[in-house]
Amino acid sequence: MKVIILGAGRVGESVAESLVSEQNDITVIDQDPARLRLLEEKLDLRGVVGNGIQPSVLQEAGARDADMVIACAAADESNLVVCKVAHDVFNVPTTIARLRSPEFQEGDELLGKSGFAVDHVICPEESVMRHIHQLISYPEALQVLEFADGRVSLIAVRAAAGGLVVGHTIGELRERFPHAEMRVVALYRLDTEMEATPSTRILPGDEVFVLADTRMIRHVLGAIHNTDQPVQRLMIAGGGKVGLRLARSLIGQCDVKIIESHPKRCEYLASQLPSHILVLQGDAADEDLLEEENVGEMDLFLALTSDDEDNIMSSMLAKRLGAKRVMSLINRRAYADMMQGSTIDIAISPAQTVIGELLAHLRRGDVVAVHSLRRGAAEALEGVARGDEKTSRLVGRTVEQVKLPKGARIGAIVRGEGRDSEVLMPHHDTVIKADDHIIIFIPNKRSVREVERLFQVSATFFG
């Protein structure tokens, strides 16, 4: 697929890195030649220097035969105009815009073909906020991802000594929860994937990925990790867009304190939030300030500034001072990989939270949801089985007849729509029906293309 990306900032670079790894033809437009040169040296892509809203620059980037334009420049206005020009002048089939303003929502008439011609909207700040909100709701989890309109969830959890099933095999997990719709789809030990068979034993420290009926999440988490206390006291370092969105979403749910270094931003935060949310002006890496504000009594400390080093330092300090759990927003992938599972309980990568939203639009076949896992190395994909036995590689076949790439496995099937839908944990003889939503765990991204093909209906496929 030929993709043009506007903007070589953090989001643009992360998107380019993810798409290049899947052998797409990527061109990045940016006005900073030095930035583009670094990207070209690092990744297999082409850079075009210029202002992407100009038709001549888009033409130089190959817009005439591009399949998609992803506009993720810093300014909403630029992204809107680029999508409009790409559609109206070059007939680019799919346009995606990064829009920070909540005034623009996907599906609005203003963003339609007669307006700015934006097919899909991404907002990294909103994606990060939703991701963090799930982790606050389920404090035992490392990751909580939803499929099939929330009917099924994929949860990643660190096995803890004393958990009901820790020290037992995966088969015993099923025996202990016979009526629970759940399945262990992957298990990692010391960053190495272990084969998730019924005889595989879950040990303390293992990272376990479980697909489950969303209603069973708390039972599953409690069995593997023990049940943590709900988050009642929360401290946020950084009152930027993510910090403000998160604080607003937590009104009435828990006690929140925000530490922000810029006085004017503090004034703005105080004007936007209710009086019971305390806004403090200061440095979140100031030990005296954290002690004065009783960081040791916090259930969760969240470092959400725009500076990776500040986030890492303040999180490590908060943990040392007694905060029960700390999370840190880390943009640099190398830093995130290094800090995950260290003193910092969870390293949040803004790029990875939004990549899944983009990948769903890039996937071939009837793919409706994609989530990036393990910092981009693995993927969980939800697709819809279409067609019939003559035109589909899925419909009418049992699970064991489906030709999956090595390591990939079908974790769950959702059959039916809305309240009448049924969550199935398929066995080898489960027959796939038309319109089933199938969730597949893919441990190696290189296998994605093979999985995509399963969801493509072909008039010439006859089994």
C-alpha cells in the first residue's frame, strides 16, 4: 500500500516506523529537512521537504497514485486542508487526520466528502486518556483492550505469587473457572514467548494475555494477580492536554491532585476543573513538594508531561517515596522498552495507543479492530467472516481447518449482534459461521498479511 504521511514529529515518526515494518511504500512530508534526513537514514522511506497543503508538494510525494494520506502535523488546520486537497485534487481513496480539537468528530457533516473530506479522525491525546482510564479501572492489568463493541476484552496481567492459579497449569485455570468465557492466548516469561498449552504452568512474573468475556475481567485478574485496591487517590504530574482530559474524566471517581510547572497553565487548569481537584504549581521531580503533598499515600502516580526524562525521574521518585503504583508517559521507544516492568509499573507509549486505530484502516479484508501489543511486536486483530463456503477461507470450516500462520491462534468468536450476541471460546471442532467476529492473536507482526487474507472474500476461492 502506498501511504503519504504529513508531519515527521513523534506521531508521524511512530506511524511511519510501524507501517514501514509491514513493507508499505511510505513517503513523509515535512518542512524540516534535517528531521526528514534522520528518518530516511533510520527507516526505509522517502522524504519530501515542503508544506503538504500545497498541491505541488503532494504531487511530488506521489499523491496521484497514493492509497492513503495520514495527516498528523502539529496544527489541526494543516491536517484538515491536506485531506481536502488530497481528496479533491488527487482523488486519494482514504484520508486520515490527526485532530486535537474536540469540536471535530468522525462522522460530522463538516468532515464529510463535501466538507474537509476526512474519512477517519485520530486523536492521540484522547486515545492515551482512554487507555489510562482502563488501567485505572482495572489496576491489576498491564493492558485492557476491547473487541466486538466491548463484548470481549484482551487483558495483559503480570502473574503474582499468591494468585489463585499461579503455580498451576493453564488447563487447571479452565477447570477452576469452568463457566467463564476466557482463554489464555499467550504467555511471556522473561520476555520470551512460551507455548500456551493446557500443560503450561503459570509462574510468578509471567506476562499473561487472556481473552475473556468483558464481564469476567475482574475474576480473571483476581485469579492471576490477586485483587488490588481500587484507585481512590491519584496524583498527575503534567497538566497538558492528556492530564486535563484525564482529570475531567475522573471527576466523581477518585481524588485527584495535579502538579504543573507553568503558572499560566495552572490558572487555566483551575478555571477548567472543579474546586475539589487541587492544582499545584511546581516541579513534579521536587522531592520536598511530593512529600508535602503526601505522594506516599497515593494509590497511583501518573507522569504525563511532554518530557520523557522528567516523567521517568518523577515516577521513580514517587515510587521511592511510597506511591503504590506509578505510570509514566514515554515517547521514545528505547526508553519505554527499558523502563517497562522496572521501578515504573507501566510505561505508556502514546504512539502505540494510536497505532491500532490506524492499522484497522490499513488492513485488507473485513478487519474492524486492531490492537498493537508488546510495543508493536505482536498484534490482536478482529475480523468478520464474510461470504460462504465457496468464497471464504473461514465460513463453514472448523477452527482446526483454518490455515493460520505459525503461532497465531483464534482466541474468541462473537456470534450475533447487540444484546443477543454470544461469546464463544472456540474448540478445534467449532464451525465458523458467516458474520462471526473472530479475534486472532498474532505473536509476530510478519504474519499479519496471511491472517488478513483469511478475511478476504474471493470469487475464485474454492477451498
